[in-house]
Amino acid sequence: MDSLLIRAINQAVPDVDVYHDFAPEEAEFPLVIVQRVGGAGNLFINPMEEDGYEVRFSVSVWDVDRLGAVAKSIAIEKSVLSSLEAYAVSAAESVVLDDDRRGMVQDFVITA
């Protein structure tokens, strides 16, 4: 599932680096961070049931300004929802770092 999500992100923002869990300190904005944050896991009693696993991912999109972060976040949302069996848990939320760089965070549930 992780690789499918990253592929959808790369389709939306091909020139932006994508990191798992955290970005290294030397990473430059814009960037995207993907984290597994839960989900139902196996949806059926039989864990071998095809298409029966659900994972919740948090996708953080960071840029040097708010409009850049919002635009990238919208593009990623559209790509994820159109190319994966997924839904957004809620709308993206804005985040501001101490140095005034901006981010958007949104959770998606993906089923495979």
C-alpha cells in the first residue's frame, strides 16, 4: 500500500521528495511526509481474504508558503482519491512551523 500511495503522490507532485515518517534535517521544502497511523487492519475473519486490509495514512505536505502547500495538498488529494481505493478522513488542515513555513496535513484510509 505504501508504494501505491507514493506513486499517487508522485503523479500529483512529481518534483517533490516523499519521505517515510520524517524528513531528514537537510531536506528542502517542498516535501511530503507519509506515515502509517492506524486503520482497521484485516477487515474479515479470514486474514487471507483478498482485498481485506485497511490502513490509515497521514500525508503531510510542506512548502515555503501557504499557497504552495495548499496547491500541492489539493493535487495529492485528487490523485489519491482517483487512483486508489481510498477516502479522505477529513479535509486537509493547515500547520505553521516556528520559522513560518507552511504545511497541510490530511489522513486517508486505503483498502487493498
